Amino acid sequence: MPKTGTLTPGPDFVRLDKNDSMVVVADLQEGLYQIVRDFDPTVFKSNMIAHAAIAKVFDIPIVLTTSAENGPNGPLPIEISSLYPKAPIIRRNGEVDAWDNTDFKAAVRAQNKSQIILAGITTDVCTEFLALSLRSEGYTVFANTEASGTFSKTLAANANRRMENAGVILQGMFAIVMDLMRDWRNTPGSLELLPFLDQYLPTYGFIARGHAAAILNGTMQPGEQGLDEIAKGSVAGVAALRGLEGNDEDASGGATLAVVDGRETVGDAFAGEAEEEGEEDEDEDEDEDEEGEEGEEGEEVEEKEDENETSDNEDDGKSVVATTVEEIRIVDDAVLVEIGDPPSKLISDRPHVCAATASFDVISNVGVLAQSSPEKSSSCIWQMPLSQ
């Protein structure tokens, strides 16, 4: 093993360069297509056409070749030939290895490119023989393993192993186009590649479709709101409370933590009810001070006020309890919210559902972490996980 702090260079990472690349279609013919048994026929047809279309989307050269086109092997699919009405097409009448045909060899050399993206039928003859010939000439060959087909998976594996041992780079269509593109902000980039992928790799294209549909027509369903805030919502909620963004310093707030229908919320989500409840508490305190000297009569007044408060909450259909956030701290991977004078119903081991502000709704399951200290028995600490 290398020593700590030292690196041992590995093999060179050979990257596709759209300015030094070309595509070769070798015998992807309608008759030969029917002997392919290592792919689903519908998938393989799309793979063949996608291989040829790579040259179109990246505006790089392409050379087409067929074998015994007027016989059982048949022509190229119209979906391929119609893309390139002016591209060189070499119709071989006997050569098995396309590199043995002088016209094909001249057409490839005329493009003056050193990297060749290749696919053909069959994998173990048309692709393998040509790939090995190109390697012997010094070309860097990228064999598109999704667009070459043969009689069985065993034969495909044998051919791929032999090509790889000769230095042929085996890749699928997605890896090829990603390497040619390099960056979604390039040209060609997302503007050109997303429609290409939607047509030839719908499993990826539908990611873009789903995102577009959500932006244009999306409506939050119950339970969805806040799911994407599980990892960041606590930090964002704290930042909103203290008017900061991304600040890890301690902060004290005097913000309100309220309980409405058994759900705690820090911030403005139920500020109205919390403020009203706070005003009622202040009135009760004043009444208690005034009546405290009157003994039993004061106690009767207090009990009556408590009954009225309960009645008011029952009429609203909500249970509202408020307290004050004494301190908010970010410690390791959690946000700690210390509250003063918490209602006894909040100090329990049951999970709580916490909302940082009205805009976040449900963030995560939150529970009482600990009583802060015996000297501050009226305070407790809520833990808001920053990530899951």
C-alpha cells in the first residue's frame, strides 16, 4: 500500500474529445438485425439508431458501411440513412473486415480524427474485427456495447473481452454522450442532449419530463411539503428566526414556540394564536396578583379564568400553548432549541412533529433531548436533526 500522503498514478483516463472524434456504423443492417439475440429487439433497434444519431447531435463526422446490401443482409434502416444523405457510405460486396476495403479505409482516414466510436452487427465479427484493425493502425476505439449485437451473450462477452485486451474502450451510449458533452452548460449541452436522451434513453428523459411537469403543473400533495427540507429545514428555520443565513454562531431570540393541535412550531406559523394566548396569560397574571391578597376568593377567580380559557380553546377546536425560545444553537449535526417555561405536556419521550416556520411545515420527528439543568428545571432542549 502507498504511504499516507502519497499517490500512485494509475492508467491514463482516455477521454472522448468531440473535436477529435468520429462515428462509424458498421453493418447495422435490416437483415442482420434479425439475427441479434443478446438484446431485446425493440431496445436494440433504438440503440442502433441512437448510435448513428450521436454524430448528428454533436456535429461530428460519420462513415457508414454495409456488407452485401443487395443480398440477405439488407440496407441500413431508413432512420439511419435519412439522417446523413451526404455522408460517405461504403457498400462492401465481399470484405468481412471493413478495414480490408480500400474505399472504407480512405473514407475514415479522410476525416483526420484519432478517436472512433464504433458499433456493428455482429459484435464478434463486424465490430471486433474492425476494432482490432483500427487499434493496430493507432486509433483510439470506443466500442458502443449497446449498439453491437450478435447471436448470444456468450459470443458478445468473448468479443468484448478480446477487444478490451487489445485496448478498445467498451462503453454504452449514455457514457459516450456524457464524455463528449463534458458539461451540461456546454454546447451541445442540456438544450440538445435532453431531447436526444428523451428519444433514445427515455428512462433518463423522463427525469427531465417529470421535473418540467412539476414546475409547470405541480401541486403539493399532503405529506409532500417539507420532505425536501428534512436535511436542510432545521438550519433554514433557525436562520429565518435569527435573520441569518449559514451562520453557525449561537443566537438568542425570544421567538415563540407554540403548540397547536399537538404540533409544535417555532416561528410565525401560529403567531396569531400564540400572541393571543400570551396576552391571556398576562391578563391572568395581573388578575392573580390583584386577587392574590384576597385568599380563597382569588383562587376561585383563577379557577374560573382557567375554565374560561379551556372553553375558549375548545370552541376554536385547537389547543394552543406558547413559550419562549431562550437560545438556538447549532451543535455538530443538530439544532438545539432551548425554551423557557415549557408546558408540561411537551416534556415527554414521545416524538414531536416540529415546523420551523409556516413556510416549512413538517420537517422531522423531534423529541425532548434533555432537561437543561436542575437549576433551570423550567427549561428543556429540543433537538432538530440537520440530516437523516
